[in-house]
Amino acid sequence: MLKKYVQYFDGQNSGWMALGGHVVELKPDEVSRAKVASFEFDFVNSALADQRPTRSVSVLKPGAIQIVDLEGNIMILEIDEATGLPVKEIVTIVRKDSVSSPTEETFSDWRTVSGVKLPFAVREAKGGEKLNDTLVLDWKINTGLDCNALGKRP
């Protein structure tokens, strides 16, 4: 069964989520996860990482770059050299007392949406075991929303 999940995060310290008609404030641990999520699965930030003072970018080998943020979180982005599209993202998150084992996201079924190529299938794995498959039904880009509209609750 498909459920609509909506989350708003201001990129700093607050936000909310809605699932099944219920809206709740993000708790501190959920805000922390939202910060991690914005590092992990964010093509815009990954594509512009070299222009952000909070990120450093280096080439590991042909077809692979490494992005590191100020907290020490590491993303290795594997690129299909023929298409220039990300194939896999391997993320290691650093917390106060621990370092996560790497999480891998493999992207496929790329389609053009509003002139931008986006993946419609993402497989997440950790330690070689599949965690989940995400199939995107629809991407919406540049729908005319501004920051104030995005912050409004459903």
C-alpha cells in the first residue's frame, strides 16, 4: 500500500513531518537524521559540493569522487563515465561516539523531468544486505513554491 509522506526541514534545527494526515514536529534525533539525509541523498548539494565552503571534494579515481563535510561525513560518488550520471553513492556518517558502517545507494531508471535527469529507482544496502528498494512515481521540480509555502503544513 502506498502512503504519502511529507517532510519539511529548514536545513538547520527544525521541521515537521506528515504521514496519514498526522503532522508532528521533528524531534531532536529526527532533526539529526534530516541533516544526515540532506548529506546523503541530495543531488543538488552533491553536484555543487565544490562550491560550498562546508564541503571538500577530491577525485579518488576515474569515475569516483569523494565529498567530505565539516562533521567528517564521507560520500563516495561513483559516476558512469559514459553518461555522467551517478551510479552509486556510498556514505559513511560520523557521530559523536561512533562511525556508521557505509550505506550504499544504487541509482537506476533515469528519466528526464523538467530538463533534469533523475533516478526513478534507488536500492539501499548496508553491509551487502538490501535494506530497501525505492520506486519513485513522480518527481516535481520548479512548481512555483517558495520557502514560505514549503514550510506550511499540509
